[in-house]
Amino acid sequence: MAKIEDRFLLHALEFESVLRACLYRYTRNTSDVDELLQETYARLLVAGSTAQPNVRSMRAFCLTVARNVALDWLRHRQIVPIELVADMEALDVLDEGAQIEEIVNAHQELSLLAGAVEQLPTRCRQVFTLRKVYGYSQKEIAERLQISENTVEQHLTKAARRCAQVLFESPRTAHQDNGMFARLRRRMKNYDESA
Amino acid sequence: MTRAHDQLSRTADTIEQEAAEWLVKVEQDGAPETSRALAAWLAAHPRHRAAFLRISTAWRRADVLKRLADPNEEPDPDLLAPERPPTAESITEPVVQAALAALRPPRSSVSAPSQVRRFAMAAALLVAIVGAFAIFSDRFASAETYATAVGEFRRVTLPDGSVVALNTDTQLRVSFSSSRRKVELIRGEAKFEVVHDEKQPFVVAAGETAVYDVGTAFVVRLRDPKSVDVLVEEGRVVINPPSENFVSADEMALVRGNTIQRRAVDDIRRRTAWTEHMLIFSGETLSEAAAEFNRYNRRHIVITDAAMSRQTIGGAFNPNSPERFATAVEKMFGARAQVTAGTSGSSEIRLSRGTH
């Protein structure tokens, strides 16, 4: 199922929150982050389909692509980014350190998802539960709940987006943000010492 | 790439929605036409494929929820309903039971009477603490002065547990009595995280302005006795009571003489980044950024070229290192930085249009 050219994107999904934090440093607002993240993923797919020299660290590579997307965007808006461009290497090293906490085990994933399901609107939650917990087909769900198949589709669409959000985007947002400050501070300290 | 981004700006949400719709569609409809149509959609732009891959990966992972199904029980669409008391009928296996217990947010199983009891206990404790504080508060009645030099930061915890962060070149005097907690901002800028206590209001006096806390975190900057900026991060403050000049979270009030101008701010973290020893710019002009740096350093930055001073920048900086900032400007703008003897005795960094 998984194709070789998808490898960068599939890897990047595992630390989407880090990519988001990285992009946020340039945009300072979340809707632009959504745009730039999708563009980053698109570029990762393109990168995956062309022959690549050995990528030493997948993670560093993904972050570099994200930063290039952000820099293009800033350039386009004619805001000249300075400093952030200057010493990304140091940041990569620090980002590597954060890797361990991002490995979410299956049990955590289960609680994340179940928590998200609870928050869904009632009908949407029921449709999703029948589909994913009990493996009903869309047709069977429509019959059981006395709703149209079209409505079932709409509910599942909504639920699918929520799944992606909870699995990739939100889990560690809160402390991620604080970590961002800590990392930036450390980075600046390193730089000052080396300067 | 940039061109592609132009074309598709503000569409991440639309693409994700379409990707989710395709996912749900092909899941139940394996007709060759559908597959072909999907293939065409995917081929239209890498962002389509990226969004589809992301959402279908999430969808597949959601199959982990199958573990919650109990083969001995009738499928229950409300299995994951919030606030649903677990019953012996719906949950039989202890494993599932444990899983569900871990998954649910803690139910408010505390009965009403015990909540009241708990509240009463807390209230009694609070009265005791407040009482004790009133008795011993004479100790704190003496004024204490805190100050920072240019480029210095300081965090002080006050006797009541409130925390004050002093920005560069700031001086304040703290005087607590049993009836009020008063902080006089003599110079500069400070952020207050106040432990709320109605019996002993927290007041920040800055020039001709008094800011009363109504349980909150806020920043006060004294520019001169008649102009004070108040930025509220949490809760609410009131300016010069008994006026009704309330300022709430994510709002800023600019007090200029007798007028107060209020406005919403959406970048509080950036504006209070100095509490993290950082300056964050996002589209400010070079001259604005230089002025900000000059608050933190004796070695001032002077931009000699008018056109250059209007250039906008973004980035995070160490406020104590105007040299690093100057170097970055040199690199990015092809500017030239020169350290010269300044007017005020300290040296200054002159940024001019480069000749190289």
C-alpha cells in the first residue's frame, strides 16, 4: 500500500506538531500554518518521487522543506526574514532531542481517538462508532440509523477530518508551544557563545 | 513552487475537505469510474495527493477503535457517548472496562452535597489564611523597591505570591498593607501575574494612571506620566476606578492624558516575549525594531538610510545582542554596520546602505 515516494510525507506525519511549530515561527497565525503545511507535504511528495541522494536525517530534511516553504511565503509577502534563517542547524539538533516524546503508542492513540469521538455531534459520533468500532458499511449504517447514505457520507467525512486532527495535529500542542520558547532561547544562547 | 502556492492560497481547508469526501466515497464505491475520477483529482496537484495521504493514514489508524467492540454484545452506536455511566450490560470484559475507564474524562461523580462541603472547607481555609495575613501584614507594610538596569530582566515573587517580571530599565516600589497591595511603577515596563484577593485589591500606579486588577495577568508600560500602555493577557483590569474602563484579556489600552484608547490584540505572546528574554518581530520596520533594541542596550542602533529603515523584518532575537541583529541586517539587506563613538558616551552601531 505505502509507496516509496510517500516515505517523506508518512514520516513527517509523525511529527506534524513540530512542523507546525516550525511554520508558526514564521507565520504567527494558524490558518497560514495550515496552508504552508499542506504545501510542505506536497513538496515532500514531489521530493519522494524524484531520485534523492541519501538523506541523512529524514526529520531534518522534512524541517528544511518546511522552512523553505515558509521562506518562499515570506519572500512573497516581502517580509524579509532575518536571524531565523541564520542558524537553523542548531535548531535541528535540538529538535532531534524531542523525538522520543512524540512516539505515541497504540494505547495512547486509542484514548486520543476515543476522546475525540466523544466530542463529535451525536449523529456524527454514532455513524463513526458503527463504522470504525463495529465495521458497519455505509449502507448498513444508513439502514440502522434511518438516515440517507449521503448523510452517512457527510458524517464520516467530518469524522475523518477530526481523526487526522487529533492524531497528527493536536496531541501535544500545549507544551509544544512552551518548548518552542525554550528551544529558541537555548538556540540564541548557543549562537551568542559561538559568536 | 511559489506560483503554485499563489494559485492555491487559502485553500488548505477546501482541499482537506475534498480529500475526506473522496476517502469516504471510494471506501464504499469501488466502481472503476470512481477510481478513475479520484486518480484524476489526485493527479491535479501534489497538494491533493498530500491531503489524501494524510487523511487516509489517519482513517486507517482509527481502526484501532475496533478493540473496543465486544463480540458478545449487540453493536451500540452510543458506546462512546460522553457521560455515559458504564453498565454491566454494555461492558463485560474487564480489559474493555479498564480501557474505557482510561478513555473517559473523569465523570463528575461527586454528589452535590459533598461539593458544597468541599467548597465550605475551602472557604473556611481561605478565611483563615486571609485572617492570618491581616494579622501579620504589618510585616509587609514597609515599602520595597525593585529595579533593573538597561538590558536586565528580573522576576520577583511578592509576599502574596503574585509575580512581577521587570523588563529593561525599570523601577517599581511595592507597598502592601492589610487593605491593599500597591505597586508603583516609577519607570519602565513590568508584567504582573496577580493572585486575586478582593479584600486586598492589587493596584498598579503608573504616572497618573492607576490599574486595578480584577484577577489577572497584565503588562503595564510607563512611557511618561501621561502615557501608559496596559496589555491584558488574562482576566480583566479596570483603569482609574471608579471609571468603567475595563480592559479584558487580549486587549490593550493606551492611556494618553485624559483619553483611553482600547484595542484588541491577537499576538500577546509576541508582545510579552520579553518575559522570555526575547524580542519577536513580525513585519515591523527596521526602524521600529531598532527602537525596540535601543530600550535594552546602551549601545544604540542608528539607521542612517531612510529607505532601509522602512524595510520590514521578522524573526526572534536576543534583546541583549544588538550586534547579532546588526550582523543579520548586514547579511539580509546588504547593509553595512559600523561601530562608532556615539553621542551619549557609549558607542553606537550605525547601519547604512552597503557599498558591496
